[in-house]
Amino acid sequence: MDKETLHRYFEGKSTLEEEIQVVNWVEASESNRKDYLRERMLWDAVTLTANSKDLGVPVQKRADRTSLWRAIAVAASIALLLGISWTIWDRSANLVSQQNQTIIVPAGQRVQLLLADGTKVWLNSKTTFTYPAAFSSKNREVTLNGEAYFEVKKDTEHPFIVKTNLYDVKVLGTTFNVYAYENADYFKTSLINGSVEVLSDHYKINLKPGEVATGTSGSLKKGTISNLDEFRWKDGLLCFDDEPLGTLMEKFSIYYDIHIEVADPGLLSYRCTGKFRHNDGIEHALKVIQKDLNFTFTRNDESNTITLK
């Protein structure tokens, strides 16, 4: 597998065909999987080094040639250390390195990861995801601020735990989606197959396939998934089924990194059902909604705000 295709995949910029190509290549052999993880670690290390306070530049921003080669040199050392940690984990899980890696997904982008245990993770726009280079002997713990879709590799002896600002999600091996942006008003976990346990200090809910747990800091309740299309964000589609306009605008604000104000409260009673391609942009989505709802909108680029009237 050529590195250019892998790097586009890591950045969330690959085509659907390339994504399928990468996944099939990884699953074809253990050697391919190790090559993937090695390149992923190196790429992450370069990204993290470029994002460090010492360099003072954000993730994905290009450094100058000298800084980039310094970053690559540091990354190579980190990758070597991570390789040593992998060996230690194989021999004795009690000696595993707990060095964490953090992925920050820019607005409008998506990222797919393959973790060391074989778990697949898709990260949505403006999501921050922290995970260890190698998991501990007791559990597999990651931290999420944003939205992610998980296909967890089954391991009955090592539970997989997703920690968020409101609730934790504990699983053994399953497929599920978590929506947990720190600045959003609610938390949501949807179970596609397997079983999960959603818990905090005061609440605990067990989900079966097709069920969803939603809540705020003071409540948690169980419901039913109404439409599996809502998880197609990982394929670049934003799908909504009878979604309140206010909630929809909250998600648009996150996905497109823009502040949205609804000046007419009467618009908030409208419920939206539809599908939008992420790459078409927010103005296209609003024009589609205008066909069913009478409103106008203005955009202020200086304040990065869209106002609906």
C-alpha cells in the first residue's frame, strides 16, 4: 500500500474506493496490519509534534521544511519507542506503555483509525479522541469529545471503555455510535449490534441492539433507534429523520464550524427529514430546507455567523 493513499486515509480525505482498498489491505494479513499501525503511529507522531506547544502550530498546518524534518526525526524516535512498547505489551501486559496519542479532527473532516487491538473507529468533524499506544492489562480505555462510530474487537477479558464528559460506555465487542460533544446539550449512544453499558456515578443503562441511550448531566433514558441512516456521517452523508430545526442547526454548527443563530423562534417548531452530502456545504443544505420552510438567511464572514430569519 503506497503511503500517499494511507496518509489521505488518516486525514479523512480519501475517496470511498480508497477507504475500502485500505480496509481490505489491512485485513488481508497480519503483516499488513502491522505495517498499517507502524505508519499510523509515525503519522500521528508527526501530527502531534507539529501540534506541540514548542512548535506553536495547529494540527494539519504545514511547518517549514526545517521544522518538518525535525518533526519527522522526533516522530521516528517516537515510533521506535512505540514499537518497543508493543513488544513489551506482547510479553507482559503489566509493563505496557501508557503514552497517549490524541487526534483532533478539523471542522468539515472525518478520520478513520485502526487501534492496536483491531478496533475500528470513525471520528466526525471537530472531534478530539485520545487513546493509548497500547492498551493495559485490565481494560481498553479511550476518551472522546465529539462523535465517533466504533466497531470494537471482541475481547471478553479486556472491556472497551469510552469515557466522555457526561457518561462512560462500556463494551466487550460490538458496533455503536457515541455523540458526546462537551459544548452540546446532550449525550447519545446508539447500539447497532452486541451490547453496551452506559454509566456514571448515578446512572446505569444496558442497551440491546436497536436501542439508544440519551441524556444530559441530570438524566439518562432509553429509547429506540428510528433510522440507521443517521450513522452515515462516516460515509460523508448527513441524514436527519424528523429532527427539530434547533438540534439540526446545532449539528450544522459543529460539522461546518460556523455559529448559527435562529432569529425567528417560530422556525424552531419545524422538524426536518432529509439527506445532505457533507461536501455540498451548509448553504446548499439551507437552500434545500427553504423549499419546505419559509425563511431567509444571511452570512457574516467576519463573525463566522449565519442568521436565519
